Amino acid sequence: MTIMLIGLNHRTAPVDIREQLAFSAEGVSTALMLLRNQYPGCEAAILSTCNRVEVLTATEQDHPTENEIISFLAQARDLPVPSFKQHLYRLKDEQAVRHLFRVASSLDSMVVGENQIVSQVKAAFAQASEQGTTGRLLNRLFHQAFTAAKRVHSETEVGRRKVSVPSVAVDVAKSIFSNFADKHVLIVGAGEMAQLVCQHLRQADARNFTVTSRTLNNARVLAEACDGSAVPYDQLDEQLANADIVVTATRCPKPIITPERIEAIQKKRRRRPMFLIDLAVPRNVDPTAGDMDSVYLYDIDELGRIVAENQRQRMNQVDRCEKILDEEIDAFERWLAESRARPLIQQLYEDAQVVHDRELEDLFSACSGLTDQQRAAILAATQRLVNKFMHPCAYALKRHSGSGASTTLAQTLHDIAQK
């Protein structure tokens, strides 16, 4: 019984290689169907994300081999093998198990501790199940991987500190405002960073958004995405006076929000707290504005330092995470070893039963005067003896099922039974 994982990821292959090898959802289903038809006795699943493409197989046969899986990948994606072969990793048995557990637990992710990957692994497993390419082995393996991932995220803090600038900005805002539902958010600019901050603020229950930009059409697109309103850029002062949270992310060679501007606005606001998130380079907000009363200013460097510290804290959790994985891998390996021993144990009992039946037949032939009641009593007694003698043998097979000793013991007992 062999578990094999072949694939590439963001560490081993550049994005242009990954995108050539990536599968769509429909492509995964088709590939699994073809793999099942080509190797009927093989269990298989395919994980394809923006950062990785991996084929996981489990089989008790000699096929598919590593090279056969690589050729299958090339055929499925219509690519020559040399174009991607050098970027592949090839893992077997315990190494393959550990890799899957690390992936599901987000320890192999570009951002350690992120939560999205376990959902992607679950989706890959569900798709393989729907295609009928999973069985007893992969079912157990994936469920053990999900248990490991759950433990990693519940028993450690690897995923609890934010590690993106937009999410950290919202976390900082939470330290100032306990509730976002009644706060007015002003977005100055409509680029990608501004969009991401809007997404995180919406997830934190912010509801009132106003977007302004030098290009009003761009402001309208973002405003529509966050169920807000777009206003012309020349209304900036009016909107600043209404805003509790201001996100600036517009290209400008010098600050557009100066201490003088903030001072005039704060008089109108009666010094209510104002949180400024400056994501622009060059900065949109004069750094001295943060020295004013009730004004809280974080620029991209300050947010970046928090991100770096959070990343460091996450990495400090990795050793604890790996210990959890060790425990879950051991649990899976024990189950696998017992699974491998099960047919040997069954054969052991069958061989013992052959010897028992043969010897009992000779006994009954030699003692023809026994009554049916006596025969039944002898049969029950000898059957109990067989079970008692076989129990420690079965236990020994389970204990040594991970080595060749179990096979040797079972074969020896089988040979004895044949004599």
C-alpha cells in the first residue's frame, strides 16, 4: 500500500509554470475520471490553487508510478514533461502524509496560518469523493488531515494575528472604535489597497461608506462594491468633517491632508476621534497630523511593522504546530499499520482454523463412540483454545505491522498449517 504525492508550489515553481499546470474545477473532475479509468485500483485526489498543483494517490498495486503520474499530468494539461518536471517534488508514504497535513494546516502556505487553504483542501477531497476516486485509505487520510488542521488553529495562535496591511489596519481601528456600525468611513482613492481595506471593514460590520477620487467613475465602482456612495473630489473637506475613519490611497506627490486642514475640520467635528489610515506612497497625510489631539494616524510603514511582528509571532508557533502534526501523523500511521495487518490476521485465524478442523476430524474418527453432546463440548473447548492461543499472535502482528516481521510471522504460521 503506497501513498504518493507529486506536485509543485510557490516555492518550487514560478507563477508562469503554476498557471500552465493549474486545473479548473471542471478540469479536475475530468482528470480524476481519466485517472480512474486508466488505473482502476488507484485512489486519487487533485489539489489545484493559485499557489500549488498536487496529485495525491494511494494504491496497493505497482501502478501508477511516479513517472506515470508525471506523464499523466503532462497529458492532462497538454504540456511537454520537460517544461515542468524540474519543479516537481515527489513524496511517498510518511513524507506525503506529512506534506498533506502541513498544507491543510497552512504551515506550507505563502502566508503561514492563513485560513483559506483548509477550505480548498476540503473542496478537493469533496470533488474526488464525488468522482468516486477516494476510498477507505484517502477518506481516512483526509479526515485525519482536517483533524490536524483544526487542532493547529485551535490549540496554537498561528492564525490569530493578522498578516496583511489592510487587515492589520482594521485591527488597529478596533482598538479605537469598539463598534463600526455607526461610524462613517471615507475612502480617498479607489485602488486595490483601498478595496481590500473596505472588504475588511465590511467584514467588521462597517456600513457607512463614502468614496471620493480624482476620477469619479473609479470612486463609483468601489462605492458600489461596498454599498456606499461616491462623491466628487472637490467635496473632500465636507466629507472629512463627517468621517470617523479615513483611508487614503491616492497617488499624489505631496500630502493632501495637512495639519492645518485637520485642525479646521476637527473644530467642526468638536474634536471627535478620527482614525487616519494612510496607505499611499508618497504619503497622503502629513505625519505631524498624528500629533494632534483625538487624531490617530497610521501610515503603511507603521502598519508594515505590525505585520512583520505578527508574522514573527506566527512563526514562533510553528514548532508547536509541528508537534501536533507529529501526533496526528502517528495516529494515522497506527491506523494504516493495523489496516495492513488486518488481512494477515484474518489469514492467521483461517490457517489456525484449518489445523483445528483437521485435528478435530482425526479425533472424532478415532473416538467414534462419542455422543453428539460430547462432540459439541469438545468442539467448543478446542475452539476456545484456538482463540486464546491466536490472540497473542494477532497482537504481535499488530505491534509489528509496520515492519517485515509481521509478514514473516504470518507466512511461517501459514506454512505450518499446510503441513
